[in-house]
Amino acid sequence: MLTVDKLKDFGANVDEGLTRCMGREDFYLMLVGKALSDKRLDTLNEQLKEKDLDAAFETAHALKGMYSNLSLDPLTKPVSEMTELLRSRTDTDYTALLQEARAQFEKLCCL
């Protein structure tokens, strides 16, 4: 069962996330739960494989917004880095950043 204590141990800035959710722990945990069912990391992976940098930017930017608003800092960091590289249409190997995002996502899913 997902708890704020587990999220804190994960590295989320729970206090910041709760502030955005008007202090409602149940609402915050529900939103984090919705983020766990989001499949856009898979979409981002496919877009990067296809070198569709415009679509990959849009997906990464949306993920960055979701993770940032929930203060899921361990996920926000690699996705933010990808977003900024994609913003400038940098054609590079995104494997390490995507693997880091996936690893953090898996950790979050196991909480």
C-alpha cells in the first residue's frame, strides 16, 4: 500500500506535493496512483527509437509536468534532462536517461 512515508523514503518531496494538493493526503496518494498507471514512458521510448524528436519532446514535457507537480523528484530529474535536450532537438543517445527514469518508475511501483 502506497503511503506518504514510503514516498518520502523513495525521495519524493511529499510536503511540496501535499501543498499542491491542499494538504489532502488521500488526494495526493490518489494522484500518485494515477501516475503509476501512466504508460507514457513506453510511448517516449518508442518515439525516441523512431527518432521522432518532436513527439518525444511533447511526451517528455508532459511527464515532466506530471512528476514535478507530484514532487516525485527521482523521476523528475531524468525526465527533465530529456525534456531540455529534446526542446533543442538534440539527436543523442537517450538510453541512460530513459533507463534511469524506468528504474525510478519501477521503484515507485514497488512501494
